[in-house]
Amino acid sequence: MKLLTGNDLKSGAVVWWTGHDWSLHIEDAVNAGDRADEIAQREEAARRVNGPYAVDAEQREGKARPLHIKERIRALGPTVRPDLTLKPADPDHRDWVI
Amino acid sequence: MYQYDSYDQAMVDTRVEEFRDQTRRRLEGKLTEAQFTPMRLKNGLYLQLHAYMLRVAVPYGTLNSRQMHALADIADKYDRGYGHFTTRQNIQYNWIKLEEAPDLLADLAKVEMHAIQTSGNCIRNISSDHFAGAAADELVDPRPYAELLRQWSSFHPEFNALPRKFKIAVIASDTDRAAMRLHDIGIQIVKNDAGELGTAFYVGGGMGRTPMIAPCIRDFVPLDQLVSYSEACLRVYNRYGRRDNKYKARIKILVHELGAEEYTRQVEEEFAHLLDQGIEPPIAELERIRTCFADPAFGDGARSVDRSDPDFALWVDRNTVRHKHDAYVSAVISLKPVGGIPGDASAAQMHLMAELAKEYSFDELRVMHTQNIVLPHVKIADLHALWTRLDADGLGAPNLDTIEDIIACPGLDYCSLANARSIPVAQKISERFAANGKTEALGELKLKISGCINACGHHHAGHIGILGVDRKGIENYQLLLGGSEAEDCSLGKITGPGFSEDGIVDAVETAADVYLRERAKGERFLDTYRRIGIEPFKEALYG
Amino acid sequence: MAEIIRFRDDEPVDHPAVTVDSFLDQSNANAVRVEPGDDARELIPHIGQLQLVEVNFPAFGDGRGYSSARILREAGYDGELRAVGDVLVDHVAYMRRCGFDAFEPDAALNPDDLQTALDRWPEIYQSAADARQPIWSKRHGAA
């Protein structure tokens, strides 16, 4: 599957395409399939996202998981500062990333 | 240290307003990201892995306590309570919002700081010896020359769209603590036979994917021609540096392809022409800047410490460096606690370092390219009081220049260019050696880790270097041996196939053990490596 | 093509500029266009006959044209020096400092943004091809 990701223009935060909007949480991401380029162009032109691009992902335990570690680190935050990730209290998140 | 006059302040304030205007036009959609990117980069603002990252310039690594307090306040107000000191003596913040960046810059400008030209294809912040003005072995304080060049290079109209970034370092002693020959231009202040001060120019060094050691292209440029000669070096580069391939666009490639002799000939020709153009500031300007760097009022005092506390004695032995005044030392505050993130400091730690600088170091601090902080002028008599307060707040790690004093780039935890994480490797290595107790026996051993080929972690120049690569989506680490960024500059060699994250920690210990087994009396790791070569290490690693 | 913005009072040259190569071949032209890879110094023997030099910026990130401009001004060229191509409002102040006195940008510049950009910098740190007085000169008493 293909996820569409980018950064919020104002805050720089990593965001994921939910089918109708952008979310901070990869759990909300949907498969953009072959529409990824089209959506990316439209959303960037409207400045709802900055630098969007598609990433390859798989479904694992019902949740989308990017194939490349770089995108998994982007999705949650630095592995060396669990306190600054989106899931500071979840002891399993590191296993999901690495 | 340097103090802005109304002109300098006006320049920085103007850039804040210009950037505020550029940011507004970007947010309103009047600038595309492609147009805005070089503008924000030239003000140190990247779009990184998790957010915008802002790199703040610390010119030649020198700060006062007010500035360090301001950096701490910025970490709290605009970021997440910490900052990262970099291998070019700057500080960067990882979680900046574009819409707040202009206000942040305005806060910086209030303490005579900025983010001007900390990225982009222009002349970057000029680095220098972190012990400048304090070192026992320096000819003069190199910082006035760096400041002269800072002003010359700021908003230089001709060199605002160079083929690639351009880094300059200025030193003034034969011991090179600034990796001078691994810069686009390395400048050493020297004396000629007549006893006059001048500058030797080394051009075309660099790390990155094609590391090169800069050749000396002129051994003496008179001080009153420093700007003209720099301008000539840059003009030849701006006109003829390659623009067809980003990876061949640095000046090292130009110098290499032309040959140092031909490059030098072109520079000399341009220099002869520029001497008639009236672009050189008068020597009075250099003298004005020099007065800002006058020595503080050093006093007499004890020349030794009470060594009855072994922890304190160890810290003194490891983390203090001889000063030009006998009653003083330069004290290094390690930002490399065992298992910590190299170069990171919390806002609270920055505030503490600022307070200690005010109390014990004539209000001065330095950022080292090795990602530590220096209090340059500490009275030997004050060392115990200083250490006690550092140690209480986790800043007393006694590991300067040891295997635990690791340079590491932010790597894949923060950087969108990285292929592998650097920080976890640094953490595991420092934990390993703290636990096995070999740090002391290993002595001086400079270990440097980069998370990609761009080499921000200086892996080519480590006695032991580690380069993170991406092998089919898995992080993999290559080991290099024999690099040095000091006056005995050399580039490390790759030992062979790479290692996993845990494997590289074992490999470093294996290499360290070869040294411990093979060393002759008085040899550092690097000396032994140079004497016995890479084979015994390969044998132990792969044999 | 957007209109030409000029900072000089003489009549503009009304015919197209020729390439550096053809200018050097046929010596009667008075308008020439310098591309980033051209050596502006080849024009120096002929600057007396030139009334217009266009310096092309095919992409704003290619800064060779800044050096070409300064080299011509340093050689005494006083005809029109026009930046053409991918000229953005954020670069015109630098271009003015390198000696450009006319602009022909691919995309029209907003007049308010242009004025703001030109008025932006009250001071400058270094000497270049314009007549502005650097900060170091003001500091040391020259009027």
C-alpha cells in the first residue's frame, strides 16, 4: 500500500493523508494507491501540506507500517528520546519502529 | 569578545525583518517551496525529519553568559527544552515552527546573535580554535581575523549563490584544534621571517563523500590583504566550480580537477586585479575588532589543586587544558555523559553553564567542534567549586578526548539525509567502555560517527570512524581507522564489510584491544595504527 | 515576458543582444548576452562599443552572473547591465550591488515588493560594484 505523507507548512509537523485531511497520527493514514501524486499536487497547491510524497507500507496487525525505518522514525519521533515521541507512554512503540 | 556596534545591530535586525517578510510571503503562497527553500536555508532553517530545524550561528564558537541564557530561553519558548551543539560550533533546535521562526530570530538579535548563512550555498559561519585567546601555544588570538571575515562574508552580493556551501576555519597555532585542513578554506595566522603577522591559505579540503586534505596555496598573505585574497579564492570558485553535479560542486573538486598549481595561478591573477579595487578594509578596522578581544584581567593564584578527591583529580587531569596564564586553565564541560546524546544540552544545563561562565570564566564560553563546551579562563583555585556544581547536574563527565568523547551527527533519529542512526551507536559504545573500564588505558582515542556519507560526524577524521549506511533497508555500519583532523591530518581507511548495530560496538572494542596488545610505550591508538598498519586490525575483525 | 525595469535615464538599446561568441566574431554589435558559462573578461577589450550587456540567469541558484557583472563594472563598463531570466525580488538588491542597473525577469516583480527589497538594507558590510560606502569605511571616519 502507499501512504501519503508530508509536513505541515506552518508547524513543520509530520502529517499523513487520511482520505479527506491530514493527521499527525499514522493510524489515521489511508492507502492513497495510484491517486497519491494527484492528491499530493492538489494539497500542496492549496498549502495544506508541504513537500508531500508517497511511501510504501504494509498492513501489520491491522495497522499501516511503512517499509522503511526512516518513515517509521518520522511517524513517531526520535528513537533516542521516547519522551518526545507521539507515544511516550507506550512501551511497545520502539519495537514498531525498529 | 566581539560587541556589536549600531551597524552590526542594524544588519541583524534587517535580516530578521527580511526573513519575516519572506516567511509571510511563503505562508501566503506568494513564494513556492522551491523559491523559499534557499531563502530559509540561508537563514539556517531546514525542513528536517520531524519538523523545521533552526541552526543558530555561534561565530567562531564564542558566547557570553547572556547569550547562553538566551539560547536556553529559546529552547524552552520555541522548542522542546533542549538544543544540540554541532560539529561546526553552532547550536541547532529540532522542533521549530515556521510561523514562529521570525520571532525567535528577533529574540536572538536582542543578544547579538543570528542564524545568518548557517546553511545554503553561501559562506557559512566561520569556525576557529575553541581555546582561542586562552591557549598557551597560540601566536595571537585568531578570532579577530574570523570576525573580519564574518563581516566580509555576511550578505556578500557576489557570493550569495555559490555552487555549494563554503566553510572557512581560522586558527593561530601549529596545533590544529579546528580541523582547519578539512575546510573549503583553512587559514592559519603565521609569522614570516621578518616577524610580521600574516596568513597561510589552505584551500580545497573537506569531508563528505570525497574527503580531501587542503593543500597550502600560499604561505603568507599580509594581514592588510586578507579580504582581497579571500575574495579572489571565492571568485575563482564562483565562476568555475562545477554546477552540473551537486556532489562535485565543492571547491575541493575544483582544486583537485584543476590541480592546486593551476587553481593558485588563477587566484593570484584575480588577487592582483582585486588589489586595485579598494575592497580591503583598513588595518584600523582589524585593530578596532582586536580591542574587543583583549585579555580579561587575569590575577595570580594557586597553580595546583588538592587531589585528595580522586573523582575531582580525574576530571582535572582529563578535562582541563593548559592556559597561557599559569594560574588558569581552560575547563571542558563534557556533553558526553555515558549513554547520553552527544552534544545535546537541556535548557537547565545551558542556564547552569551560563551562570558558571559568569562566575568562573570572565563571562565567556566556547562551543567545541567536538560538541562540548569550554569555560576558557578558569582560575585553578576555583576548579573544585566549579567541578562540584557541574557534577551535581550531570555535566561532570571526565572524558575529554577519550573513547567516550564521541562526535556523532544527529543521524536518522533527526536528519532527513541520514541512512542510519548515529546516536544509539554512540550511546552503546560509551556504555560499553564505561562498563569494561578500558577508557583510561586507551587514553586519547577520537571516535567519530556519521549517519551518512555527508560526514557531518567527521568519520573520515576519527582515529576510529563509523559510517552508517543503508543496506537494503537495514542500518549497517562501516568501520574506518587512522583518520585525524589535527595538524597530523589524515583520512581514515575502511576496514572491510560493515557491521550491524551491535556488531559495530563489538568491532570497536576489538580494534581497541588490538591497540592495547600492540602498542609501544607512549603510543596513542593513532600512532600504533600508523606503525603497524591496518592488517592486524583486519585480522582481528574478520580473521 | 515581463517588462524591463531600468535604473538609468538613457534610451534603451532597441535591438536584440547577440551571443558572446558571435559578438567576438562580428565586431559591430553593441548589445551582447552573457550566459553563465561565458567568460565576461573576453568582452573587456570591446567595452567601449557596448551599450547593453544582458547577463542571463537561467536558474536563480546559478550565481555566476554576479561575478560576470562585477568583472565588467570593475573593467570600467558603464553601459546598461541587465539581469534577465529567473530573477526573483529577493535577489535584486544583491544584483544592484554587483552593478546591474536593469532587470528583465521571466516573471513580473510585484512593484511594492521590489521597492521594499531595494530599500531594505540601510548598511552594507563590503565593497562591491556599486558606489555604496561599506560599514568599515563609515567606522573609520570617511564621510
